[in-house]
Amino acid sequence: MPFVVYIFTLSAFALGLAEFVPIGLTDVMASGLNVTVEQVGSTVTAYALGATFSAPILTALTANWSRKNVMLVTTLVFTLGSFVAAYATTLSAMVIARFIAGIGHGLFLAVAASTAATLAGKGKEGRAVAVVFGGFTLAMAIGVPVSTWLGGIMAWRPVLAMIGIFGATGLVGLLLGMKDPLRTSQNNQAASVTKHILALLNPALLSAALVTVLSYGGSFTAYTYIAPILTQLTGLMPTSVGIFMLAYGVFATIGNILGGKITDSLGVNRANILIISGIVMITLGMWVFSGSAIMMGIMVALLGMFTFGAVPALQARLIHVASEKAPDATGVASGLNIAGFNSGIALGSVTGAFTISSVGIIYTGLAGAVLSILGLLLLLSQKAKDK
């Protein structure tokens, strides 16, 4: 495995931290910025929207760039945005900086997997992609809970600044370690850009991606505000939230593995029906059992397992739909699904904020279940039409 692939892994680790660390620090960030927890949720929304925009659209627009240059620019944008967000003195400045950092996130992930597969060579493509996304999983399992714990015992700004340091380390590694620019033929560049942009408008792909948006939106309606739920409803101390984040991350890693195996054994439709139904049941459970620390520990762990079990299942389904409905758009399907995941995170944080401000934080789990049910119903209707 080329060493530069492991540099991709380090960058993916930084991206995972950036996306999810603020979720565990919602309470302390709200106190430090003198705003409400639902307002802090807008920093999660902004980051996810940046990634949503860049994953499919900028991937198409930069099709004629060398892969090295794309990854250098995206890592630089991500790093600068992360540092500015860490030390922003107002919520609005932090939201803007997080959106910019998210732009780097979406485009980097969309490019890194295919680039790693190309560098690894035939027969090692799958392993290379797994190594890259291993950094993202490692961030969930270890980086986020450790950051949550540190944010509970020290200032939260240095914790966010560490994300920028990891990004800068990855930038230097890419600059020095990635020798092959991986240029494509000039004759194919304009056609490739046009084809990819048009593919983004394919109704079948957009409809399939909407299942991802709604299903993930339901999960993150509850998870984005897990810190205030645990402190305000379950009665935990802020320093204990990291333990629950650790359980989420560990089971997210397990779920990612199980999701792939279930998809292979049951097929893309049945696997997604099972997993999305699981998200519905768990978010409902978080509404019912929010007053019990033991039950919430179980619910949070299972939410991590089902949420990240959905990643390979939903990804495989969108690629499957592309292969049947839009064979020329299979290359765009991956980036579109990354956009779908991040749109779901943005939708979830907005839905959670609206729920908290209108009816109370106790109903975030119920609101999340409703969103995921909509995703499940959409999936079932699409499955019925395909018969």
C-alpha cells in the first residue's frame, strides 16, 4: 500500500473530527458563545451543507484538475476553515468558517477514495478505500469521545484547534508525499465535466439520494443534540457525555462492518429496510427512555450501530440504482450519496433545533423517528415501483 494512502487516512481522521466533535461539545460551546444549544446546532448544519455542496458539484467541476491539486486545495480550505472556526468570537463567524471547512470535506472524501484505489493498483482497490475511510471511523470511535472528554475538563477552543492541526499535518504530508498528479486525458475533460453535472439531475438518482437524506436526517435529529439531552433529561454531568460518545463510536465501527455484510447477504433493498427500521425504533427509544442513564447508554450505542450500518447499505443501493437507471452516472453516485449523508446531517440538526425551540428537547427523538419513517416509506414506494 503506498504510504500516501495513509496520509489520506490522517486527513479523513481530521474530517471525521470536524464533522462530529461539535456534537459532543454543544453545551460548553453554547455557554462559551453565550447562545442556546439549538443555535450551536447551526455550526453542524453549516459544515454539512458545505460538504453537501462540494461533494457532487465541485467533484464535477474539478474533473480536469490533477488529483493531487484537488486534494491539496481541499485540505488547505478545510484547515483554514477549521482554525478560523476554533477561534471565532461570534456564532455567525463560526458558522461561515464551518461552511468553508465543510466545502473542503465533501470534495476531499469524494476524490480520496478513487485516488487511493488508483494509487494502490489492481487487486488492492477495496483495501485502499477501506484504509482511507478507516480514518473517518477511527475519528468516530476514539477521536470524538476523547475530544468530548477534553472539552468537558478544559477550554473547548483548543480542542477545535486540534482539528486544524491534524488538517495541516495532512496538507504537508500530501505536498511532500504524493508524487503522481494523476492527470487525465485532455480530450476527455470537458465531456467528463458536462456528463457529471447532467448526471446530478437524474430523477432516479435524486429520488434514491432522498432516502439517504431522510433516513440520516432522522438519526441526526436526535444525535446532534445528544449532549444536552444527556445533561438536561438524563441528568448526567458534562464530563460523562464522552463515555456515551465512546459507545456510539465503537458501535458505529461495528455497524459499518455489519452493514456491509447484511447488504451482501440480504440485498440492497431488504438490508436498507431493516437498517432504517432500526433507526426508527432507536430514535423512538431515545424519546421514551430519555430519563434512564442505562437505557440511554444502550440507545446511543445502538444508534451508532444502525446509523453507520446504513452507510455501506445506502451507498450500495444508490450505486445499484445508478447501474440500472443511469449507467453513465455510476461515477457520480458516490459523490451524490456523500451529499445525501451530509444533507441528512444538516436536516437533522435543523429539525432538532426547531423541535427544541417549539415543543422542547424531550421530543427530538420522536421528531427523528418521524423523519426516518418518511425515508422508509419512500424506499418502500420506490421498491414497489421497481417490481
